[in-house]
Amino acid sequence: MTAGLLLMLFISLSVGSSDISVADALNNPTALRILLYVRLPRAVAAVFAGAALSVSGVIIQTVLGNPIAGPSIIGVNSGAGFFALLAAAILPTLPSLVPTFAFTGALLAGLIIFVLASKTGAGKLTVVLAGVAINSILTAGTDTLTVLDTDLVYAKTSFMIGGFSGVSFAKMTPALVYIFIGIAVAIIFSGKLNLLLLGENTAKTLGMNVSAVRFFYLCIASLLAGSAVSFSGLLSFVGLLIPHISRRLVGTDNKILLPFCALFGGVFVLFCDTVCRVIFAPFELPVGIVMSLLGGPFFLFLLMRRKENRLW
């Protein structure tokens, strides 16, 4: 998978709406600037967003014990998006705070679902329906922000679809640091997630403070999703589709699954973004559209092939 990521990075840097290759950049200053300040930041953003959302999806599904949960399904992404737009509205001169606001929004949305699932014994479908309700409320919030501040109209449209057009290292560096730390922490303590797979009673018997571990990992999942949303917008399907495919390929051991999902998610989103840039060149499609077109039917196929209602 690492080789696939490197190959996809090379392809992404070599193609685009303009006919410029990596070889051209070595001899042409203008081509070099396009490579360094347009294509490279976009490729890095796609890889980190895909990795963050994929790992966040694995964690949320494990913490909630729900195979159809994901950051875009239960409202975590919407919470991050709403607070990111709120930061842009009230603190337009401090873009470095956007990831922090996005993390806060993602965490609040995740906590609502966590409390619902743990305190009321809500079933899998109830959790998803609650996520739909939270998404609706937060969407109304973003609509309100755009009505009160018309300068946010374009930002809201970009956020709802998801994409990497115009992204820069200066804009996303704080988020990339959070994502790197979040994925590293999740992998280091992946053994705790494996214990959760054994069931709550078994984990308690082995000495685990289940509530504390779930809350800790919910914070990590929110940090990852919020950081990704802060520069990529509301990308759908990544945190839901990639964990399903990865479990079929490498199994359920989170010590292997989490790093594999990070790489696979990065490759998947980078592939989708590259397709967006070249399929109708010189015009571009928002990456969220292509990801939905690819991810939606394939995920439905996976659902139809499942013979039981349990993921693990």
C-alpha cells in the first residue's frame, strides 16, 4: 500500500488541468511553481484528509460498536464544518484557529451520539437516525451563518461538497500536525481498541475502564475528522467505506487495520482528486462528487453481499 501511495503521488503531481509534468518542472521555473504551490499542497491535503477520515471511521465504528457509523453519518463532520465556518465568520484574521474550532464541533456532535448510545441503549438504526437529525440541525446552523454573513456563501458551498481547490500549506499546516499526532496516538494505543472488540463485559473483566477509553478515542476520532474537514470540507463516504474494505483485506486487528486504513484512505482520496482534475480538463469537478459516485454504489454492493448484521 505504501508503494501504491507513492505511485499515486507521482501521478497526481504529473497530471492536471495544465499540460505540465514533473520533468518540465526541473527546467521551467513557472512549471516548478505550479508543482510546488498548486499540485503538491493539493496532493498532500488529499492524502492527509483521506487518512484522517478513514482512521476516524474505524475508531467511531469500534467505539459505538456500530458498523454503519462514520464521521459523515452521525454528524461529526457536520459539527466540524459548522464550527469551522463559525471561526471564519467571527475570527477571519486567525485562520490557524479553524482546526481547533472544527475539532470542538466534531467532539460535541460525537459526544451527543456517544451519550445517546451508552446511556439509552439505542440500537444501531437509532444512532444513525440521531445522526441524521444532528446533521439537519447543524446544516440549519450553517445556513443561518451564510444568511447573516453573505461573505461565507462561497465557503459554505465548498464545504458542503468537499474539495481541495486553492488549498495551501500555510492554511492546512496546523491541521496536518493534529492529524499526524492523532493517527500516531491511535496506532500506539490500538490494543485498547482491540479489547473493545471483545465486548464491554470482557474488556471490564480484563481491567479496562471502558467509558474512559471510549471517551479518549472519541476525542481522537473528533480531532482527526475536525482537522480534515477544516481544509477539505464535508467529504462523504471515506470514513464509512474505507474501513469496510480494509477489514475485508487485512482483518480486524487494529494494530494492522489502523495504519492500513490511513494509507488506503490517502490513496483513495488522492485518486479521486486526481480524476477530478483531469477527467474534464481544463474544468474541475469537486472531489466530493466523484467520491460519492465511486463510493456509493460500491458500498451498496458491500451491503448486499453481507450475510449477517454484524461487521466483526
